[in-house]
Amino acid sequence: MSDDLFDISELIDDFVEDARDHLARLDEVLLRLEGTVDAGAPERSLLDPVFGPLHTLKGNAGMMGFAHIQQAVHELETLLKRLTGGEAQVTRQGVDALFQIGRLLRAAVEQLAVERSEVETFAQLDELLHLAAGGELETGLPSFIEERAPKHVATATGMDDLGVAGESQTIKIDFKRLDKLLNLVGELVMYRTALSQLQTDLVARFADTAAARELGDVSQLMGKTITELQEAIMEARLLPMRHVLHPFPRLVRDIARQSGKQVSLHLRGVETELDKTVIDKIGEPLLHLVRNAVGHGIEPPEQRLREGKPETGNLTISASQESNNIVITVEDDGRGLDAKTILAKARANGLVEADRKLTDHEIYELIFAKGFSTASEVTEISGRGVGMDVVREVISSLGGLIEIDTIAGMGTKFTIKLPLTLAIISALLVQVEDEVYAVPITHVLESIRLDRALVHEVNHRRVIRLRDRVMPLLDLRAMFGLPADDTVNPYVVVLGRGERRVGLVVDRLLGQLEIVIKGLDDVVGATRHIAGASVLGDGRVVLIVDVAQLLGGAEVVGV
């Protein structure tokens, strides 16, 4: 595993920020409880809301390796459960002890913020717990904190004594607010396009007037400002990949031990940032890929030695940004995919006709088919296939694609390409009849004039030979029930994913444009071939072609 996997200092800062919030929640609950105790009628149920924050604090401490804080919070949880369950008394002195425990925990957290490491400061925790449970101590409240806590905390008074140790560099905000801001920026993007079109029209009519020149200047400045605002809002939604990857070292270790293997995990580009929406969903596909790579892709040590490999296998997860896309790779140096075995299983399951010829890459794509394999079949196909339909489904829903590169006996590499954001995308605008459609540029490889001499019919489907490749043609007219028009000299937009290619036939190409994705209302329901809609600057509504669906099932799409 890489020595520079994560910036431990930054992780400690994140832990401290969260811990302060959780302990502040404890203080709030105890203040409300204290009020009912002073009134002579303790309401034990007031403690219920604090269990969630404490459980999170305990889990975070365990993940960071802060065993003393983790144990202290665990014992506090146990005590509070006794109090809420009526097994221990709720007294004024007990509440004081609970406040003291909270202050002790806060002192330990602030010590982390300053010294960057944990020092055991809980020697008299048992006394406090006993007192909080209704016990009596001759010495009263222990003075332990003042003796053992960090100097800047132990001597603090006023606001510092409440746990305010310094300025916070972050604030927490409901993600829905960022979504609303991005939607508003999306509207501005559309208005920017409309203003640009208006400027073009006016300049064409009044080229030499001062008003036209001034409008051009204002339009340019406004466009620049809107672009900067859009980028700032998008950056606010970004999170580093380490938020997804931090459980994987432990996951790889556990799976490797269970399967009797030795695996070294290498993580690259953990600070590469993705939209939070993507971060929230990409974890599951990566989990499937890593589990399969460690559990079945990488060979046992004795087998690797027999094949001349180091007994320790290597698994590398990398992330990087390429233009407006994020590229994530999961690569192992294991046994690779066995094309013959995969094809045999696919034919046995009825996924491929017995006489159908496939290239190796087309065979590898079969592992993404739903129902391709069962758990009992995993070993027979080198462990690939389990949950892989879920992998592609999730990635496609994010507007991304996944590609496979493998060499038998050498290893397998999965490459995932995802858009940097899901809200605003670059699209190629195409026209059929009077309708305009948007094709996400992520999957567009090239566009050419349709040469009808190169079009052939195979198994009742139209195909075209493009250089050394034969690919199916999908006619946008036929897909949406529009009549054929032989007077049009159409274009072919070549779409690609991995080794798969599909030609989308359209009447005209209108150019590339940034568009704001709008989901279709539930009243419309699921619409085949359509992934959403957008509004152009002139007010026209355009439908966004579901390229992932076309690439996934081009062989059954009627044209």
C-alpha cells in the first residue's frame, strides 16, 4: 500500500471538526436533561438523540485508530443506555459528572488538534462513570482534567471552556442547497446562450452601431462571470476520492486473509475530486471490482510462484482528471480473463447463439450481462462476473462508461470514465426533421457524412463499414417514429464504449453546447432512448439521447 495514501494531518482535522459537533450535541442534550432534573422530574428520553452522534464519534475514532477515545465513548454509551433504561439513577450530581465526561472527551479531541496524536487521558474515567450512574465519591468530582489535559485546554476559561478551541475553516451545509444553487446557475447558463444568440443576431443587423458593440462587451463580461460562478459552485460540490477509498485498505486485507492470499494495495490520485453525487454512487461498483480482483483475480501465493510471479499480488486503484471527465482504473496482476471459458458459459446460459462469432473484447463484455454467472460458477471463470451487471448499471446511470483490458496470466484492468458533474454536460446538438436532440459528448468519437455505398444489411439490420470495422446503424428517425426522407444527406455520429461502436444517423449537426440536464417528470414515465431533457437559450426543449442504453443494446434496436 502506498506510504502517501492519505494526508493523516488532514484526516485528523476532519475527525476533530466532526468530534466537536458530536460533543456539542452531547452538551445540548445534557442541558435539557439538567432542566428536568432541577424541576424534580428527570426525563430520561431526552438522552435518546445523543446516541447517534456518540455512535458516529466512536466509529470515527475506531477508524482513525484512536482507541482510548473509542473506548471512552463506548463506556459512555453503555452508561447512557443504563440511564434511559432505568437501571441507573438520574441525579443532579450525575448530570454534573456527565458534563465532566464530555469535557474530558473534548480535551482529548483538542489535544489531537494541537499535538496530532492521541495520549491516554482517561485514567479516572471509571470514577466519573460511577458518579454519573448515581454512585457517591467522597472526593466529589475528580480534578483529573485539569491535571492531565493539554495546557491550552486545561487553563481555558469562558468560550474556550465550552470547547471553542479556535477558528473553524469549514462549515457544513445541506447538499440540497448546493443543488439549488447549481440549478440556478444552470438557468444562467441557458440565459447566457440566449444572450449570445441575441448578440449574434443584432451584430448581423447593426454591425457598426455603438449599441451592438456595447452589447457585445456586456455579453462577453457576463458570460465570463457566469462561467466563473458555475465553476465555483461545481467546485463546492466536489469531494476527494479518498472519501470513497478509505475503507479499501481494510477490505483488501480482510479478503486476502480469508482467501489465503498476499495482496499489496496501491492507491493513486486519492485527492482527485468528483461531484458528491458521483462519490455517493461510485463506491458500490468499486467494491465489486476490488472484491473480485482480490478474491478471484489474484492467484494464491503458491500458484504465483509456480508461474514465476512474486507471491504477493498487486492491486492498484487510480483516479485522475482528463478534461471534463474523471478516469478511475482498477488493475490487478492476476490470472486475467479467460475468453474461451466466458464464451462457453455465455452460450450455456443462452446469452449467445451457438454459431455467433465474437471478438475477444466482445466476449469480455459478456461478463456485464445480467445473470451471466452464479456464485458456484465464479471460480470457473476466474472470479469475474459476480455483480458486474450492477457495476455497469450504476456507471451508466452516472453517464459514464467502463472498459476492459486483460491479458491471460498477466492481469486485468477496468477503466471507468465518469463526467465531472452530472448537472451540466457538453453535448452535440443534432437535428432530425424540425426536432433538435442532444447527444452527450462523452460517448461521441467522431461524425461523418453517410456514404450509402458503405451501408449493408446483415440479419435484417443495417450496418456500415468504417475503415476496418463493421458497426450497426441506428436511425434517429426510425427510433422516434418519424418517416424516412431520401432527400436528406444525413450524417453518422459514431458513438463508442470500449470496443463497441454504434453509428447514429441524423439529418444535421448543429454544433457543441453546454446544457443543463433536467429530469423528466414522473407523469412522462420511463421513455425509451431518452435520458432527460434540456432547454436551449431560445426556449426550445431538447431531448437528451440515452447513449448508454443505445450502446448496451444496439443489436436489438429497430432501425
